[in-house]
Amino acid sequence: MRKQKELDVRMFNPEFIWVAGRIIEGPTWQIIGLYSLESVAIVRCIFDTDFVAELELDRDIPDDYRTIKKMYFPYKQRADA
């Protein structure tokens, strides 16, 4: 556990925030959490429609999740493993 916390601290970048999101329908999505650490956002994703994205601070959040460049679906990755 200690190694994970040390890794998380090194990975924190104050220019970005980790968002856990959930696809509602089509390109529409909702925020289910905002986190300073990627590992915490990943834990929040419990459905295959949940995703983690790295977003820049002081920027508008896109309406269409498909336009987010740095995002992935951790639940689907766990299921494929």
C-alpha cells in the first residue's frame, strides 16, 4: 500500500485533474467523481460505461465524451484481462 501512495504522489500534476465519468446515452455523460489521483478515479469505475479521463484545469468540460483525448475504460480493461 505504501508503494502505491508514493507512486500516486509522484504522478500528481496540479495542471490536470482525473475525472471519473459515466456514459448516459450516446455521447452524453455525467461526472461521477473528480480526483487528484488516477488510482482513486479508477476505483470509482464499477460499470462498463464508466471511464477515467485526464482533463486540464481551467478548461471547459466537453459535452461529448468521445472528444476527450486522454480517457479509457478501466472496467473493460479489467474484464479483458
